[in-house]
Amino acid sequence: MQLFEELKRRNVFRVGAAYVVAAWLLLQVADLVLENLDAPLWIMQVFMLAVAIGFPVVLMFAWVFEITPEGVKLDSEVDHETATTSYTGKRLNRAIMVMLVLAVAYLLTDKFFLRAEPDEPIVTEVAGETTAEAGTTPAERAAPSIAIIPFDNRSQLEDDRYFVAGIHDDLLTTVAQIGSLKVISRSSVERYATSSKSIPEIAGELGVTSVMEGSVQRSGDQVRINVQLIDAATDQHLWAETFDRELTAENLFAIQSEISEAIARELHATLSPREQARISQVPTRNTEAYESYMRGRILLETRHSADLEEALKQFRHAVALDPNFALAWVGMSVSAQFLVSYGSMSPTDAREISQIAVSRALEIDPELGEAYAAKAQLAQEIGDFSEAERLFRRAIELSPNSAPSYLWLGNQINDYPQRYAEAMENLEKAAELDPQSLVIRSNVAAHYLNIGRFDEAEQQYLAILDIDPGFAQAWFSLGNLYIAQGRLADALKARQQAYEVDPGNRFALSSQGLYWLHLDAPDQAWEIRNRLEELDPGGFGGHFVSALIAVYEHDGDLAREWFETVVERYPDFAIARDIGGHHFAYTSQPELARQWLMESNDSMLDPESRFLEAQLSSDHACLTGWALMETGDTVIGREIVDEAIRFIQQDLDNYVDHSERWPLPTCLAIAGDHDAALEALLQKAELGLLAFWWAESQASWWDPVRDDPRFLQVGEMVQAHVAAERDKLLNP
């Protein structure tokens, strides 16, 4: 008790209180100043350490010294019978009061000015519409939604670029686990990394009610992550926080979890127990594995062959460091699958990698939505479409903000004419979650092509290429569009451009061989074949073009040899089996045609599914029907052909424009209605839609009308069209 009275007499308590308040104010000012100066993280840490060390020093000073009107004196030299102690206490009281007033003023300013909700109605123009708000919360104005803008790299070191981008990307993935919250994907928000647009402008373009921005600074084994959540309508802060932590994987995931919970809380989004558990997970405790994974994720988005190969290496490195890193296993699967479409990996090799990786990911985490989406792609590739759809829907259930899952599901449904509207709904949902994604926009354009809305498809592709002329996928898909319109020269130019911007994309090169054959230019097709052999000796691209050239030259034995070589070496290269089956049908080899076509799709013999298959792929169905009729299954074969004809003539116009693209002439000729077949054939010839006439014209079902003037006229029209298109390229 005596010690307490002595501490009180010497004003130690007052000095301590004054020091705490003053230190708090100084730290707030220092943090603001240093952050705006982009000062290294260690400066603030040193300042905080100095403040902490100063506290006991100041208390010791108060015990030993006394402030008097004559100056600072040792306590032992002061006459305590005078009013000196009271004098000092009053001065300290006034100092404490002043600092408390300043602290309260700072807190009130932060709360009521920096974060105030408007009292008066605010008029905001979002996405072309003007709306009035009256002091409502984001949840009251619209369903909660957020765009997380790429974080600033405060260290300015190039080596930290992937680290900062990865932190941002992983936070997006974590926040996307919240099903009641719409979260814009990375490929859309990354366009605003250096944008000078205001927060309301960005929010309007992305269709969200809130925006988060932030910065990351790495310094040695420390990291600082500074984030702030902003109401898009008022441009006012809803929440802000600075995280100073030791750089460990656990800390990074813990920060992401805290930020996700804060976002859910501030935007009034419902967070289920399962979602709470998911965002609190620690996928890996290995920091190096985490950084490799983040690099792979970013590279994966480009769809460029070289980046995809590097992404696969990064994911492999990540799982080597941490075999229980489920997300990295998913990255391995997806990058391998993409390398088939956008690179030079064989389907067989890709499937082997993907199956192992997906199985491992689901073994580690049975509720990982990304793993189900990757597994669905595998099911889709082997033709198990019902299983693929089930897996895609499971992926969406587990990861409701996964734009790729909606995209891939929409693309699968896009194969069914009766479900085109449903396919578009899924593609639009993907675009809503990732409105600036060129990949998604390209797939939306492909849907327009599929339903015959050619002008809209071309506008989409050209708009994409105006944004990024190096986006190979758009150039490649333009080739599909121009073939569907009979624009053979433009189709070849598009594929040439696709290969020019991405030389690792072998499909963009091998398809040029096919297009040169469409243009009746076998010498150029041989050049493509030779280039493929130089780039990839013995690869499937060179073999495939060799088989097509043999078909063009009517060398049936050589064509068969090449097709058999392709499917033997690359059994998962489904298109080779399909085209081989078509070739055997065109060259009157029904047993081989049946074998190859049925191996590609054996559901034609299933009474419950054969009619649906006849609608999904009419050309495949009619050729399969012909092969069945020629090999003893006359009734089944004729039923399939008749259903394909009925669907094209009666139902197809309900789903697509330009239904003349479909193979009605072939189906009618196989059915024996040659008069109707010739009329339909003339219509296609007038539109330049007989690109494969060089192969089909030799088919036996045209034998009864080879001398018919209309059949001869079709041949002349095709030759004239091909010559004109070829001249555009060879004699511009």
C-alpha cells in the first residue's frame, strides 16, 4: 500500500497513461505516413519496438525525476512539503486530457466521416441504369456481390509479382466458397489492376455492390497485407484491416479466412457451417509448394501452350513438395487436359496424368469442387456425358462461384439442340461471374455459331481480338465460323493466325492441312504435313494429316493404314476414329465403317437412346445407319436415318438458324429419296457449304444419280467456289 501511494505521489501512473495515449496517436500517424510513402515494413516494426522499449524507460524516469517550475530535478532533491507534486500532476492531467481529445477526434472522424452511410438519397449510374438509394446497406440494395481488385505489390520486386498475384487469386478462391455471395473471377478483375477508373465505375462494369482493394508487402520472413472493403454506391469504406504476420503458409491462409469472414459479415452474406469450415482450411503448410501452385494457377489462365507447359511443371513441383496438396493435383489435371487442346500433348498421355491427379485430389479432399470439375472433363472426353453432367453439377454445388464449371457444363449441354437455351443460361452465369474473361466470351461466341447466329458470333470474336490480338483461341474458333459460312480462305487465314500467335498449338497447324485439302491444294497440305513431322517426328498431327491426304488422293489402303496407325498410337484421339469411320463409309467399306463408328459411339444400338443420338449428331447417325443397313441390321439402321431426317426437317428450325448446314442431303440419299437429296444438295452448294465434298462425292449412295444434271451441277458449283476461295489466298 505504501508503494502504491509512493507511485501515485511521484505521478508514475499519470506519466504511464500519458505515454500510452501519446504512443497510440503516434503509431496511427506513423502507419498512415509510412504506408503512403511505400516505406519498407521493417521501418514500422522498428518504430513499434522503440515505442514498447520506451514505456518502462519513461516509468523509470517518472520515479527518479520530478518536473518543477525550476526544471527537471532528482526526486531526492525536491522538497515534498511544497506544492511541486501537485503542480506536476496538474500539468500531466492537462496533457492527458488534450491527447484523449485528439484520440476521440480521430476515432469519430474515422467512424462518421470516412465510413459514414449517406443520409440523403444518392443517385448512382450503374451499367447504364440510374437508380436512387436512400441510405440503404448493400444487402438491401441488391444481392451481395464483390469484385476483389488485384493487390498492389508494395515491395516493387519482380520476384514478388507471382507471390502477390497468387495471394489475390487464392483469396478469390476462398471468398468464392460463400454460396450466397456473387464473386467476380480473376480474369475479369485483373483488367483493373492499373485502371484509373473510380470504384463506382469499376463496380458498374462488373455488376457488383462492393469492391475490395489492397496491397501486399513481403520483407524477408514477414508479410503485410492491407485490405479495404468499399461500398460501390457510396465509395465509402465498409471495413479495413492491416495484417502483419510472419510469412508462413498457415498465416497466409488464416488471413484469407479472416478477410472472407469479414466480407461475409459486412455484406450480410449467409455463411453456412460447411462454408465456414471450407474457408478455414489450410490446403498446404509448405510455403514453397504454395508459391509454385500460385504460379501455376496464373499461367493456366492464358491458354498459351508454353505457359501451360510451365504451369504443369509448377504443379508437379508443388505436389513433390507436399503430396497432400489437393488443389495442386487438380492443377496438374487441368493443365494436362488443356495441353491437348492448346498444346501438343497426346490425349492418351494427358488422360493418364489427369486420372492419377484427380483421383489423388479427391482422395485428399472428397469435397473439393475443382476436382469434380476436372473429373467431369475426363468423363466428357470418353463420351460419358451423363456422368460428366452429374460431376459438373456436383462441382457447382461445392463451388457455387466457379465460372469454369458453369462454362464447361454449358459447353457440354451445347451439344443437345433441345437444350441450347439451358446451355446459354450456364454460359451467361459463367460470364456474370467472370464478365471480362476472353475465354468465356469466346465460348459464348461459339454458342452463337452453334445455333447459327453467325453475325453475333463474328462480332464477339472480333471484339475479343480487338482487346487481345494474341488470343489464339479466338483465331482458332473463327476458323470454325468461316467454314460454317463457306468462307474457306478466311477460315485458313484464321487458323494460320492462331498458329502464328501460339506456335505450340499443333491443332492450329494440323487443321491447316485439312483446310488446304478443302481448297483443292494438296501440295500445300503436304507442306503442312512435313512441318508437323519436323516439329514432332512420329506425332499424331503428322499421321493425321497423312491419313487425310491419302483420302483426298483416293488411296484407300494407305488411308486405312494411316488411320489405324493414329488410333493405335493415340486411342483417345476420338476425332481420328470418327473421320476414319466416315472415310470407310464414303469408300463403301460397311464392316469397317460400322466397327469404327460404333467404337466411337455404341449407343446407336440402344433403343432408349438411338433417337436422341440421331438428333445430336445427324451426320454420324446417318453414316452409322447406312453401315448397319449394309451389314444386316436393316430395320435399326433405317430407323436411325429416318429419325435424323425427321428431326432436321421438322424440329431443327425451332433451335437454330441456318439449318441448311446440317447433313440433310446425305441422310436423304442414304434413305433412297434422291430427288429430295439433290435439291438439298444444290442449296448447300449455292451457299458454299460442301467443304468435304472431295471425300463424300465418291460415296455409293450417290451412285444412282451420278449422271443426273443436278448432281453434275453440284460438282461444277463446288469446283467454282473452291477455285475462287483458293485464288484469294494464292493470287491475292
